[in-house]
Amino acid sequence: MGNLFQCLKVNLLVELLPMGIKVITMVHRVEIRHARRAKTKGQTGQPNKRPDGPTRRVKLKAIQAEKINYGDRRILWKRDVTLVVTITRLLVFILKPLRQPRVISEILGGIILGPSVLGKSPKFADALFPQRSVMVLETMANVGLLYFLFIVGVEMDISSIKRTGKKAIVIAVAGMILPFLIGVTFSFLLRQKTQSVKQGTFILFLGVALSVTAFPVLARILAELKLLNKDIGEIAMSSALINDIVAWTVLAFAIAMSEENNMTLASIWVILSSVAFVLFCIFLVRPTIAWMIKRTPEGETISEFYLCLILTGVMISGFITDAIGTHSVFGAFVFGLIIPNGPLVVTLIERLEDFVSGLLLPIFFAISGLKTEFSAIQGAGTWGALVVVIVLACLGKVAGTLIVALYYQMPFHEGVTLGLLMNTKGLVEMIVLNVGKDQKVLDEKSFAIMVIVAVVMTGSVTPIVTTIYRPARKFSPYKRRTIQRIKRDSEFRVLVCIHTPRNVPTIINLIEASHPSKKSPICIYALHLVELTGRSSAMLIVHNTRKSGPAANRTQAQSDHIINAFENYEQNAIGVSVQPLTAISPYSTMHEDICNVAEDKRVAFIIIPFHKQQTVDGGMENMNPSYRTINQNVLVNAPCSVGILVDRGLTGSTRISSNQVTHHVALLFFGGPDDREALAYVWRMSEHPGINLTVMRFISANEAGEGSSRPSFEENDPRVLTILTDNDREKQLNEEYLNSFKSKMPKDGSVVYLEKVVSNGDETVAAIRSIDNIHDLFIVGRGHGSVSPLTAGLTDWSECPELGPIGDLLASSDFAATVSVLVVQQYVGVASANTATDTLTPDSPQQQTEFNTPNVNQRTPPRASDSPS
């Protein structure tokens, strides 16, 4: 039903927009006719008489030509819209590697089409943007601007100010004072040739333009820089929210003053009427909308009728404030601000944002570009003043923010970063400048200068912040990065990554099989991975995750389901603590979020779901190709050990109780660091009373023969020169760890140790297929960077090299379709051999015999060629 309404909404807008344009055009034509008649009457002094025959024929031809002209106009605006959107999207693609926000591409697109670049050619301007087409585009741009400001108001969560307290308010005010004063000074320089404009009004417009922070643009920059969930991100968002509200309030006063040359009773009436409109929205409109929300049954979306009323209310609010004397965007902004937080907010954003931000808003920037003429900036002195204004405005905002940040004992680099983030401009400043130009407050030169200021300041934020602020630097190194290095009586920290609720049951059963207890508890960090698509509705999940009430959208419902499942498990399990988290970022950089959380929380093991899921017929199908890229990047960059879980439904009790869970687990051991890490994990699982474990070690036939025929020497025989190669060292570590495991195996028969002698990959596959089908989980090391005759030939037909040869075999569709698989990769330290024991081994020699032996996880780092493609 939602998709149907989405289509109906788009079709309705597409149909209503030309109708509105027709009405405006008809009214315009009627006004022209009345003006012509009045002019004719004024010239003759007599009423118009009925024209004669030739005159009627001339008028008939003019009417027919006007009809043809109107048909051309409909074609022109469609062509112009296509051109604007195409150029904007092309610039977004070009500037994406530079990590520039989309607003920069939209502003530059308008400038390129305007008189500063392509519009310098009269032929180009007349052919693509004739005056009759510009009028239609301006109508569309004003409609888009109205609904965009409504979205901005809806996005703002005023309650977030309470979470940051006075700090956000003081930072917002301090960040506005110095840039505003700079705008006051700059206004005297610019106003030398604009004496007709009132000085106070000019000061207000320039001050607001320099001191404002674009809340929507800042939200997207914070999400891209991975700062949305951090303290600095929350402070920046709250400060920008306060900044925007103050800016729109000051702008309303500026518009009221621009209507009159002096502060007369008319200006006071405009201000008082605006205040009355705000109070009307707060005390009458907001309760009405809240009543609509209460009438909506829980779990259902709000009625389409109510949505239409709200969208109509946006236009009515704009009309009221425009009639009062302020700008129509002020009414739309206030109307959006009073919408109660909850499912309605996300629903409105989802329904409107794609159409408004993707189609109508670029038209607004194109119209702004058509008004921007850089040739109005003449003389080296003017360009020098422009550079000075950019530098001083940026430094002023940074200085004001830094002083307050240091007062609140924030680190110096965080204060500088916060000040730079508050320099984000773009959408809001362009709106302020356009309003100022429409009100005849800003001339061509002032408008062009301030457009350059907006582009330069916003475009420089992301590169500078990326350079000076790197949260990873503050992480102190931790030692327990692998399962082998965790002491038996210490906390086991696990980061589980979840794409959809389908991953949750198997992960919870796997965690429970890992034997959490009061002596060795497990701390779970459940990270819900959400793609950042540039939509504000995705970022709202962070703020709404812990709120009660019905889910706002499908992603919010999934997040609630995941959190509830893990919280229920935490309440019923012993020795388990759960901390739900949400990572919102593009798939291309999502691995950075995963690795940063693992580093920050000091986890020893990351569990990520496989990119394929089981179908009804037992096959495996791709869920999302991007999931595989995430897994590959995590394997390369993870700060700890990693496990890829192939979920085929890990059977077991649905009631989370340690004495009711029963699993049959099989470990396939071939040797190497990854296999030893897998053995360390199943060693922990073997202590669970409901786990039956089978450890099957595969031995090469050549090694078995060499072991029986090898002559025996004493260990320290001086007659024997021993050269220990890397391969021999690995074999020694394997033997030591296996012997330690076998010596501590329980005697109740729950753990079975087997050895299989094989000669090649075919015999290995046959041995694996001969294992009893009672097992519901296979655990195997990835075998990264190791070459073994036991797996010879298996890599030739490998579909997923990131799983290793054995993992790929077990995850293939032609293997056992009811067995889940966990592929383990051990973290590789970069310490040298002579310092590994001192820097990486956390336990004393007396403690190392419990779960690990000295230097067991030391191996050479993987070569670049071994990284998964």
C-alpha cells in the first residue's frame, strides 16, 4: 500500500505542478491584458471599442501564437529540468572522491549554467533558459524550497538539546557572535554602492549568512566522517539546530525590516503577527497533529488523508507568513518544527525527500546560479576583501567555538574540529542570500561574493576535518586481540555484526554455545549495519533506537527487533551482557565502522554474517554483493580475530537456558594460526554441558611416514645442527597446542579427537563427507596465506576465496545443506619476534597453560598478494 501511495503521490505532484503553473500563467496573462486595456484607455481617454475586422484577425493570430508559445514553454521547462538534474548528478559523481557534500555539486551546477560560465554566451542563455522557461522553473523551485524547509524543520529534534545541556547552547551562541561581527564590518565595505538599502537590514542579512550553520548538510558530513554517534557529533548537531533556529528568527526580523525603510508600525505588526503565527502552530496545530497520530493504530502508518492534510498545511503556512510580510519559507519551517517526533517524522521524510531533494532542490540552485554573476566582482581590492572575509569568518567561528570547548575541558583538537564543522554552510545560506536578493537587500556583487564564501567554506570542511581529526589515534593498544590470549577466568568480548533480523537466532545460539558463565562472562556488542543512502530517515534511527513506540519504517522495525531479541537473551542468560549499537555509513566504508567499534570496545572476536543465505530448496543465494566487500575489507583491516558465519539455521533450543542447549560441533584442524584460533574457540565451547565436540585432525601421508622413519636424537645433542624453518615452527606450535588441548579434554566422552591421514585434496573432501550428519556446526580455520598438500586443487574452483579452501567447500550449495559453518581467521600482530612475548602476551607463564601456550599466535603478517580480492 505504501508503494502504491508513493506512486500516487508522485503522479499527483507531477499532475498538480503543471496545473499550478497554468493557473499562474493564466493570472499573469489576465494581468497583462488588464494593464494593456488600462494603458489604451489612458491614452485615448475613452473606453475600448469593439475592434474592426482586421484588428480582430491580428488579435486572433496573436492568441494562436501565444498558444504555440505556451506549448513550447511546457517542452522547455521539461528540457531544462532534465539538464539541471543531469549536470548536478554528473558533478556529484566527479566530486565524490573528494568527499564533497551534494550541496556543493548543486551550487556549482547552478553556477555553471548561469551567466558566470555557460550563460556568458547570449545564444546559450536564450536557447536553454529563455525568460518564459525561467518563470516556470522559479515556480517549481519555490515549491521545492517550501517543502525542503518543511523537511528541515521536521528533521530537527529539539529534545536533543536536553541531552547535551548548556554546552550546545553556549557553543552555538559563541560560534555565531564573531562571524556576525565580521559580517557587520564587511557590510560597511559592501554597502558603498547600495545606499538605497537600509544599513540595519543589510547588516542582519550578511550577519546571518556568515554565522549560520547548515543543519542538513552537517548531518550528512558527520555521517560520512563516522562522527554521528560520537560526543562531538551530538554536540555539533545540537549546536547547529540551535544555530538554525536563531538564524531563522533573525531572518524573519530582517525581512520585516526590509519591507519598510524605517521601523514603523507596519514592521512591528509583521513581527507581532509572526509571533502569533508561531504560537498558533504550537498550541493549536501541534495538538491537532498529535491527535491524528493517536488515532493511528499501533504498527500501522498514518492515514493517507491525514498526510494530505499535513502536506496541504505546508502550503497554507507558507501563504500565511507571506501574507503577513515575512517569507513563505518561514511558515513552512515553523510548521515542520512543530511536528511531533515519532513515526510520522520518518514517514514524511521518506515520502518527500527523494522528490524534493532529488528533483526540485537542484532547480532552486540552478535558479540561484542564473542570478550569480562573478563579473560583478571587479577589482583586486574586492577579491582581496573576499579572501579576508572567508578567512576571518572561518577563524571567527573556530575561535568562538574553541574558547567554549576549552572552558568545558574538551581536547584542543576536538574544539578545533567542532569549530570547523560549525562552518558548514550551503543550503541555508543560499536560501538566506536568495531571500535577501529577492527583497532587494543584496545587489549583484554582494550576492556573488557570499555565494563564493558558501562554496569555499562548506567545501573545505570535510577535507580539513578528515586531516586533523582521526579518532583512531586516541585508541590505546590492547593485548587480548585473539581468543587464544584470553584468560580462562576473564571477560570474552565479542562484536557481532547484523544486517537483518534473520541473522539473529543463529548468532544467539552460537554465543550461548560459547559457554558464558559468571566466571568467564561474554560481553556482546550487537552492531546493526545500516546503509547510508544520503537520506535523513536513515540517520534518525540513531536517535530513535532506544525510544518506545511503533517503528517508524522498515529499517527502524528491524533495529527494534534485533535489540529486543538480544535484550531478551541477556535477561534469560547467565554471564551475558549486551550493548546494542547502530552503524550508519555507505557500504564502501562500513568496514571502518566495524573495525573502529572493535578497537574502541577492545573485543577479541568479530562475527560477521556470510553474504549468501540459504534458499528454500537448500541452495545459497546472494543477499547483497556489498556484504561480500564488507567481509573482505574486515578480514584485511580487523584489529582482532574474525569469524565469518555461514548461517544455515543453527539448531538448538529456542529457550535460552544452558542446560537445554544441545549442539554437535565439528572442528576440522589442518594446522596453522587460523586453525589454532578455531581450536581455542571450540576449547571454550567444550566446557558447555550441552556441547558434543568432534575434533578431526588431518595429517598428510608424507608427514605421517616421515614421523615413523625419522631417527631420534636428544633435544640438546651437540652433534646435531637444527635449523628451524617457518614451516617447522608452525608444526611445532600445532603439536604443542594440540597436546595441551588433549591433556585437558573432559573424560565424559563429550569431546572426541580423531586423526585422518590423507594424501591430497580429493581424499580430504571424501573424509569430510564421511563425517556423521548429526553435526549442526562446522568450525574451520581460514588458512590464510598457507599452502598445504591436503587442500591441493580445492582452490582451483573456489567461489569465495575469503572463506579459504575448506570454508568455501563447506559453504558451497552441493555440500550438506543443514550445517552452519564458522570460518575463523586469527589476528596477526605486527610485532617482531624478539618483542612478541613482551608486547603481545598478556598472561604470565603460569597462566598460559590454561587456554594458550607461549607465542602460539605469532606468525608473519599476510602479504598484500594474499589479501582477498
